[in-house]
Amino acid sequence: MQITVTASTGAAVLVWHQFDSYYARKADTTDDPQICLGVDLFEVIAELTGLDLEDSEEAAEAVRLADDAQRSLGGSGALDAGGASSRERSSG
């Protein structure tokens, strides 16, 4: 399963969970994903969406988006083979 989270900047990030890692990349690209642990997902989302972690509101948004993604993915650890399953989330 994959989920797309969209920040208030308008940037969308595709996130999925496999084994103990989270994978994230800009939704409109085919670039290699950034790989991180769940505890670091908010930093990856902030970087990919252009949110400034020095700004408390934008940092809170990045944390919210990461929490939403992790909750929606349920830590299932399984990416469906076609990558066809996706849900949309927005913040802002």
C-alpha cells in the first residue's frame, strides 16, 4: 500500500512502508525514494515538500503528515506488487 501526503506548500509525497523502513519520494517523479526509519519520516517529508523545520507551524505540519502516513499505512510492511493501492491525504 502507498499513501500520498500533500503539504500546504502544494508538494505531494508518495510514502510506503516495507519491513522496518519507510520510503518517500516526490509524487510527481520516478526518482529513487529516500529511505528512513519511522522516527525520521517527518524530516524526509519536510525536505521533499519544502517545509521549514525551523518554523514551528511548518515543523508541526511535517510531524502531522508523517503521523498520518504511518497511521494509514498501519506498519503493514508490505508494498503491493503493482503499487496500485494509494490513498490521498492533505494538510493545510
